[in-house]
Amino acid sequence: MTDSEKSGEKSGGIQVIARAAAILRLMGDHPQGLSLSAIAGEVGLARSTVQRIIHALEMEGLAEPSGPSGGFRLGPSLSQLVYRRQMDIVGEVRPHLEALCAELGESLSLCGISGDKLNTLDRAIAEQPLRVVFPLGTIPHPVWVLAPGRAILAEWPVARARAVLAQDMPPDEVEAELDILAAQRDGALDKYQINEGLIAFAVPLRTHMGLYSLAAILPTQRAEQRGDDILAALRRRRDLIEASLGAAGAD
């Protein structure tokens, strides 16, 4: 094989990877699934090309049919990769959660978004008589309702955040909510008091492992006097983590 042939083969391989990545990102923005034609239109490729790439992704478990309509969505293998990466971030952030919990005397969480679901990846529970104890795992509320999800959404590209908001919110409210998220960037609060008597404060955590959020969850009666101090402490700890792990752009 000549040097020019090797170069052409390398360029072709890079192009295929770039196209597959673009398709995966697009499906990530549309967890309900997209048809081949819709994917082709969004990424600017021929439908036949998209079909070949989707077939290859499906063989590896990175894409799967989204239902009888014939569309496709992200596959289970991608979730497994995300899970493994999340376990890495949990190990790195755990000492910081414990230190911040001790500093504030309040319960702390590390959260992330997978697909369109907000997940509590780790927690540190405060040791005091009136404290907040919450479960690990998927949070059964739209991601834009609670502060940890809002902190992440505010960092996302507007189109991606808009797609998530539109799943649960009337169209005429979506743009207004995007403006509120932008105003709360780097200091998110719960949208509604889902759990009576509790409130959460959260800041985004941008690392080379992905985009997450740090949140403090506490009784509302204590938050009234400590809100600014809690947000400042979250930001300081976030900055320490990012300096240690390496900050990165939105996932």
C-alpha cells in the first residue's frame, strides 16, 4: 500500500468516526428516537449512509430501535460506558463531598444526567438531628425541576436544553424557562418545592469525565439565612475539584 493510499484510508476512517459521533450526539438530544430520514436531514448525510452507520452502531449495542415507528435511539452499550465513567467520577469526588458535608453540616449530592433522567451518583449525609436523607439512583422528576438538574441544563447548548424542556413543558413556556436558567447559571435553585420543607442549591461541575452538578439539600428554615454562603462554598469546592481533575466544556 502506497503512502497516499494509507493516508486516504486513514482519512476515510476518521470521517466515519466523525459521522458516527455526530449521529450519536443527535440521538442523545432526542431520547425518544429519530427516524433515519430525520437523522439524515439533521447531520447532512444521505439516508443510505446513515443507515449503514446506524446498522454498525446497532451491531455494537450503541443504537437500538426506538419502537414500531422505525426510529432509532441510543443503545444499552452506551449506557454501560456512561456507568463506568460515572463510577470514575464518584471515586474522585467522594472525598470532596465528605469534606464539604463536614464544612456545611448539610447533606451533599453528586448528580448527572443520563438520557433525559437526573441521577444521584453519590451522596454525603449530614450528621445532625434535622438532616436530609435521600436515595441514590434515578430521580423521578423532570430534570428541570430540581436544582442539580437545572445546574446542568444551564450549561448545555440551548438547542439541547430546549429539547429536554419541551418534553414536559408547554411550548410557550420553554423560551421563558431558558432565560431563567441562563440567569441562574452557576447558582441554581429548585424550580418548585417538590419535597415540602426542603430546598436544594447546586452548581455545575465541568470535568474531562463529563458535566455533573454538586448540590446541597437542606431544610428550608436553615436555607433562609445561609443561601449565599452555601452557594459560595459549593463554588469553592467545585473549583478545587475542577483544578484537580481538569475542567472541560459541557458534555
